[in-house]
Amino acid sequence: MRLSASELSRFGEEIGARLTAPAVIGLSGELGTGKTTLVQAICRGLGARSRATSPTYALVHHYAAGATPVYHVDCYRLRQPDEARDLGFDDMIRDRAVILIEWPERAGSWAPALDRHFQLSYDADPARRVLEEAA
Ligand SMILES: Nc1ncnc2c1ncn2[C@@H]1O[C@H](COP(=O)(O)OP(=O)(O)OP(=O)(O)O)[C@@H](O)[C@H]1O
Ligand SMILES: [Mg+2]
């Protein structure tokens, strides 16, 4: 799909509205392709109260949608997959949370199994992004 920013947001809101915990969603794609935009939209659809801003200092941000814990994990800054060992994925899984992971491939085998995996890339049109779902 080739989506404008508002279309990508609407898509994410629909994903979030239909999501039932526990769920693990991966978001991959080059810098600036819209991973955080999609995370924020999914959180809105979930009804999570806080905005999921792009983590600058912390790799893990914790939100809540009613009784459901929601985690936004950005693995971009991991220098090696082993550093993901301390991110707390086991606890998040135990909490039956919704886990949204940017750059899951950087966590290697430390990343939990993904229920869905979205790939974003640039389009020739600078206002659009290509969204694909990995099988
Ligand atoms: N169709 C589109 N979908 C999403 N974002 C778009 C689109 N067109 C333009 N943009 C712009 O691209 C940027 C996407 O930024 P965003 O932080 O969501 O990307 P990101 O993949 O999380 O980047 P990073 O890897 O740096 O964390 C925003 O500035 C947004 O306004
Ligand atoms: Mg981001």
C-alpha cells in the first residue's frame, strides 16, 4: 500500500482499535519512514492515554490502555542483539501486554515472536510511504 501520512495514521488507528492483548507487533524501515507515526496511531486506536513519543533516552516506554499495558520499544540504538536481554521482554510477555517494537531485527533472537510485522519504505512521492506486511 502507498499511504499518505493521514492514511497511515488511519490505518494504525484501525489496527489499534481491533487489537486484543497479548499482541506483539514489529515495525521495520529506514529512518523517517513513519514507524513512530504508526506506533502513535496504534496507541490512539487502543485508547492509550499518553502519546507514544519516539524514545530519545529510554529504549522502552510504558503506556496503558485501560487495564492493558502497552510498551513501545525502539531497538534502533542497540549496538548488538545481546543488549536487548535487559529490555524486559519476558516481563512484558508475562503481563500479556501489547508490545510495539521498532527495529525488532536489531534485537535478534531476544525479540519475542511477532504476531504482525510491518515494513515501511520510501515512495517516489515524498508525501507517501510504502507499507507492507511481512508474512
Ligand atoms: N506518508 C507518510 N507517512 C508517514 N510519515 C510521513 C509520510 N509522509 C511524510 N511523513 C513524514 O515522515 C516523518 C516520519 O517520522 P517518524 O518519526 O514516524 O519515522 P520513524 O520511522 O519512526 O523514524 P526513526 O527511524 O527516525 O525513528 C514525519 O516527519 C512525517 O511527517
Ligand atoms: Mg521512530
